Amino acid sequence: MQVREVMTQRPDYCPADATIRQVAERMRKDNSGFEPLVEGDRIVGTVTDRDLTVRALAEGKSPDDKASSIATSEVLYAFEEQDVKEVLRNMQEQHVQRLVVLNNQNDKRLVGVVTLSDIADRCEDDQMAREIANCSKHYH
């Protein structure tokens, strides 16, 4: 099974110049703990709910500061044609619950987001389902 079969397509995102407040409002509106930051059609960073609490609050950032100041710029990603099992292994190794999905290695346009829940919802392999359940308890 390929990532494109389980991912959320056309994910919500914020522009690269969004403020911390704008990203937080978008997360609340979308009931999400994750927002990609995009410039044009290229992903330039990600902001998680953890970034908002640990980085923004702990570092005394203003809500009007740029979200890029707290974003993770080394974005972890998968490609839409990758095998889901390979992506799950990568998620386990990186201790993450979600990855942005890019269209291919040449273009690298944001086309989706894949989460452990997305994979679990489509999982028919009992062993993989157990691994996903175990991962989601410990990852951020």
C-alpha cells in the first residue's frame, strides 16, 4: 500500500510569514496539532502544538512574532509513492506521529499529511496495528 492511499490530501497550511497567533488560531479552527508552513507550493517548516507551548511560551515569544521563529525547519517527510510500511518504520525511528507528504523527489511539493491514525485506519495487518498502537503512546 502506498502513502497516497492513506494520506490526507490537500492539507491545511499557513503561509511562511504567518504569525504565531495565526498558526495557533488555524490549529484551533482545524482541531489540529500540526501546521505546515508553506512558501509558494514548497514546505519551509512545520509548527506543532508542542512548538507553541515549549518554544513560544518558554522562550517568551510574542503572539505577533513570525511562526517561523519556532518552527522546525528540518522537515520530516514521506513521498506519496512510498510504501506505508517503510514510512511507518521511519516514523518509529524518528518518534513522530505525522509526516508531511511530498509529491516526488524532484519537485517536492506538499500534497498531503500522513499520520499514525491514517495508517491504522487502513491497516489490515495485525502486527502493524500493534506497532502503531505502541508508537502513538510514546511519540509527539
